[in-house]
Amino acid sequence: MISPLVSIVVNNYNNEKYLRDCLDSLIEQSYKNIEIVVVDAFSTDGSRALLDSYALLDSRIKLVYSESYIKYPAISYNLGFLSCAGEFIAINDPDDISMPTRIAKQLEYLLLNNKVDVVGCNCIEFNDSIERTVITTVERNIKNAAPPARNPSLMFRKIIIARHGMWKWQCEYAADFEWLYRWYASGVVFYILEEPLIRYRYSHGGNISNSRALNQSVKIAIFRTYFGFKLIRSTSLQWWHRTLFSYYYVCSLSFKWCLKRVAGLSK
């Protein structure tokens, strides 16, 4: 039996509310040869106390604590990647939950398919008011100018980082979009398992998509334009439609921001 070590990177900042569910789902994975690399970007809630208690109970948990606040998620993700000892690396966001067989099934696929570099999976999106299964493919995502696979569902061969690079902090809050399309444009092969193996916590107040919406939207609009031209032979009209909508969304958010500023100054 081949049982390579899989490193699972959890990038945490002030997610104490959800962190226990995340860690429990990783500890209870059916595939046991894992290490759970948790990077904490100087949380101010009770995250570190919780992480310390879990690390005492399970030696597979490796804690990476920053000594000051890390503003950009790219930096803390890269710290996690650099701390990984495994031949394969998976990502699990601190507010998401992995199904018990997620790591086993993704690893099995990569071991059986040498030409595939990155494997994701479909997801169940949920929050306090919704629960829905989202089924997609790499081809569908590319057509719609979405990342080739959802970042917190990924498992990839560690060697791909050495060949194609890590996240870039200059890309701010859309660094995962740039990272994954940089890989895809360089010939990295992605695949998405049909089975939903992640419970993805959808649109809550701490999500970057909510807390840094304008910054993220500006970067995504720029990256959709850049990679649209770079991949011009494989992009569709739908890609450019989504790109134009990105600029419309940026204008909408900017207008709302200006209205709030004016309202604040008038008080």
C-alpha cells in the first residue's frame, strides 16, 4: 500500500466560531497519514487557545503562529505551504468542513492519474438559511471566468509549487484567482471530482468576499482581463461577459462606498 503524507493547510484569522468543526472534520478523515498545518495570522479571538488545545490532543496538528497581524491571505497561505512536509498538499479553509473520505478520494485520484496535477471536488454550500449542492467542471468554470477549481477544495502535488510558484501578496484579496489561473495558463492540469466532498460555508460576515469586497472585485476584474487575453484561444463570449460584469460590479461598489462617505461627512 502506498501511503504518502498529505499536508492540509488551514489559513486562520479570527474564525474561532467555526474552527472546531473544521479541525474535527480533518482529524476524523478516513486517510490517517496527514499533517494539519494551521497558520494563524495573529487572531484576536480565542482561536489560538482552541488551536493549542487541539494540538495537545493530536500530534498531527502543526501550528504556525505569526507574531503580528498578517494583512494579506497570500502571505499566510505561503507560510503554510513552506511548512508542509507532505508530498501532496490540500487546502481547507477554517470555516469549511471536509467530508470524512475527502482526502482519501482526492489522493487516490492523483495516485491513479499521473497527468493530473491538481484535483478539486464539488461542494455543498451552506449557511444559516441555505444548503445547496454545486456541481461543476473545470471546463464550465473556465467558460464562466471562475477559478479552474474552488480554492478550499484543492489537493495538489507539492512539486507544482516549485515549478509554478506560490501566491503573490500584491494580488491582495483575489490572490487565489491569479494563482490558479497562472498555473492553468502554464499548463497545470486540473480536475474536479464529481462527488461533493466539502461543505463550504457560504457568504458570512467574516468572508473576504464580504469584508474586502471592493478590493477583491477590482483585482478580479483586472485578472479576468489579463488572463482573458492570455488564454484568448480558449476563452468564450461568456468569459468576456463576466469580465464586463466585473467592471460594472466595481463601479456599483465604488458608488455605494462614495455614498457612505458623503453620508458620514454630512453628519
